[in-house]
Amino acid sequence: MASGILNKQAILWTGVIIVCGSVAFGENWPGFRGPTRQGVSAETNVPAAWSATENIAWKTTIDGLGWSSPIVWNDRVFVTTATEKGQSYRLVCLDRKTGSILWNNEILRQKPGYKQPDNSDATATPVTDGSSVFVLSADGTFAAVSFDGKVLWKHQEFEYYSQHGLGASPILYNDLLIAAFDYSSPGPDKLVGWQKPWDQSFILAVDRTSGQVRWKGRRGMSRIAHVVPNIAKVGDSDQLISGAGDVIQGFDLKNGELIWTVHSAGEGVVPSIVVGEGLIYSCSGFGDSAVRAVRPGGKGDLTETNIIWESMDDVPHVPSPLYVKPNLYTLTETGVLRCLDGVTGKEIFRQRLGGKFSASPVWADGKLYLLSEQGKTFVVETAPQYKLVAQNELDEKCCASIAISQGNLFVRSEKTLFCIGPKP
């Protein structure tokens, strides 16, 4: 057994699978971490080598600042940004083939709140159903925007506040737009909800056509987080799987009812949950750090029975894990890449890449793509051993995760959106 692994149950339960749309060659990348919400692409012949001047189809300057990832639908690319010191929250639409900006529209005026220096006022990645783009601003406002840039509706449940700023992206499920609001108290005691658990965090689901609230799921006691929810089929039903500070939980997608909870110590959780072969994987890099594998299924508090294994070594603070059957890959903000057996948690390899990382890794065509804040992408073959394929440098700061669509990589830097690979 690898050092740092607590293997509680050596079993694999296969009653849960990821719920997503169909994926195929030429797929769209409709939201954070793509069509599966897992960072995995079904495409082949994806570029593996480039530089700031080579194998670049186009690059376009994006005004303002935003660390949301680009999304792609057919011949359109969308990114959010914030200008005017964060007050103007904007959605930018580009032509996928040329990089030309088709429109750059202010969606709303927002009052920027407190955020960590590494965060932005446009960090949540938008999501699209192919007809509208749905955004979540830094002050907690949902908005739906047509493909020609018209605002269709807005909804603000409350004025969002967090010690870190807003970081979690929305997702779509059938006719619902869903986001987790794991915020903290603006005062007088600003430690409440951050270092002191409270019962105010919730999951909000609104009708994607009208913006009207459909349900609000309450967590109970938890702490601040920025985790993008995922969806998995557990038994015969789809469940919303959502992590926050100190908890991993399953919710009923029909009404938002809390079904089960696993207590998982750690606050300020950022990495999003992934699903693989019957298990749910989470990382809590702050506080009591651990990578955890949890078996869903059942009701109530499942902490004593459903944590399968835990690994306390080199736990990511920000980048989300990546599951590529049968292995789980994790990447720390300091550039330590680990490959773990998804069933047992046993370490297969560990490699120090160097650099600083905020972007979540993605996978396509047998290769991992690991983008550092320095703009260097490490392209690595999938296990059984570490094998570096290429190192590609753009020489610009990068915190947003890579999008993969229709044979190209889309990389967002602090000022530029790059389309990498052959000209579309």
C-alpha cells in the first residue's frame, strides 16, 4: 500500500456512472471541463506541440480580466471578462474559425466584492445548451444570453460574498441551471462560514428558460468552497453530487432534497468532483488535506461506511482531479503530478513538473494536458508510467482550464485567447 493511503474498503461498487450528453469526434465543449464535466475529450488528432509562434491557428486579445475557461459550440467561442475595475461583467463571442470578435456585450453591472489576489471578477465558466449561454457573475447573478448577445433574463437570489470571491461555475441538467453557493459571512465575524461552519450554504436550481427558482437545496453545516457540482446515476436515479468545506453530498435533482452526506474535513475546497467506475473523487487541499474516494448510495450520514480510501500526500488546492479509467490523476498548485489507482488509491507514479498551476488538467487522445500559470503546457502520456511528450510555452500567464473542440485546443491567458492547432 502506498505511503499516505488509508484504504478503508477494497471494493468497487459499479452502481454509479457519470451523466452527460453524447460525445464524438468534433464535439462541442459546452461548459467547465467539457461535455462530461470531467475534463475528458473523445477527440483524436489533438495537437501535442506548439509555441507562441508555431501551430497557432489564431490569437485574439480579450479586454479586461477573467479566469473563466472558454466554451465552444459549433463555430462560436464564448468567454466572460470584467472591465472597469470589475464593474462591467461582459460576455464575448468569437468566430471559432478566425478568432474575430462577433460581439462583446455588457451583461450586467456588478459590485465587485472581496476576492483573493489570484481570483478575478469573471471566474465562473459559462455553460451553453446550444441556443443560449448561461453566466454567473461575481456578485452571484445568473443571466441567460442569446447567441446574438441579447440578455434574455437575470436572476439574483442574494448578494454573494466570500473571503475568496466567487469561483464555482454553473452546470446544466435537463431544463435546470444549477450552481452551488458555498459562501461566507460578510460580518461582523468574517470567520463564520469560512473557518467556522454554518448552515447558510445552498444549491440553487433555476429554470433555464425563465430564470425562476425551481428548488433550493440546503447543505446543513458546512464551510466555504468553490466546487463545481457534478451529476451521476446512482442506482436508478440521477443525483447531483456536490462538495463543500467539510462535506461531500448527494442531492435529489427533482426537488433539491439532501439524500446523503459524507463528512470530509477541509475548508476552502476548490477542486471539483469527478466520477469514475462507481466512486466519487474529491480533493480538499486546505486544512485537513486529503484526496478521497467515496462510494455513493444510501441515505443520511455515510461517513463511517462509504469512504473507500484516502490519500494525504500532495493534495491539490486548486486544480481538479482527472479520471481516465482506471486511474485518477491529481496535480498540485506546486506542480506535483500523481497517478493513483482509482479503486485502491495506490500510487502508480509521482512526478514533479515545476511551476505553479491553477488550471485543471484535461485529457484527449491518450494524453494529459497540464497548463501552468507560466503558460507552459506539459503533454504527458497516460499511465502506466510517466512519459513526457512535449513542453509547449506561450509565455503568458494562464489560470483558465483548456477547452478542446473540433481538433483544436483553446487556451486563455491573462490577455489573449489562443486557438492551437490547424486553422479551422
